[in-house]
Amino acid sequence: MKNYFYILFFIIGMGCGATSYAQIDPSKTSAAEGIVDLSIYPNPVSNGKIYITTKENLTKDVEIYDVLGKKILATSLFGKELNISKLTSGIYILKIKEGSNSATRKLVVK
């Protein structure tokens, strides 16, 4: 009986010592790691203009989608001010690409 007891603890001890490792694909980064110091303000917006700033301040390709996934606006932004006065009140998805980095954010229009 004692041998079974020791064998049971040996098997349990071996199982608890097993370690798992996950592989991370460096080509798949999260949105938070995409564009450095991305700032979109004001959000929610009510005056028809939003300002998009980044650390690098390069030309940005901006796309705005409605909640159904339909592209509403696509433009290249050379400065930081984007006119969105033609958008009706609602929630939109803002996709920004700067160089090889990209980020996606929610935009609320009042």
C-alpha cells in the first residue's frame, strides 16, 4: 500500500513540474503597440473637427467606418486636424495608418 502512495505522489509531482511556453508572433502586435503616442481628441466630438497627433507626426491614412462596417470616409491627413462635420451623430470606427504602423479606435459623434 505504501508503494502506491509514493508512486501517486511521484506522478502528481511530475505533472506539476511541467511548464508550458507560448509563442508570440512579432508580426502581430496589438493596437496599443502600433502608433506611438497616438492621441485623438475631442472624443466625443460635437464641433465637427477632430485632432489626431502622434509622436512621429507623419502623414496618416485615415478611414472611418460605421458600426455596420461600411466605409464612410477615407483620406490622407497631412496635419493634425480632420473635418468630420458631414458625419451624423453616432458611433464610428476610426482606422489610422502611419508609416508601417496602424491603430483602430472608437469615435463618438454627438
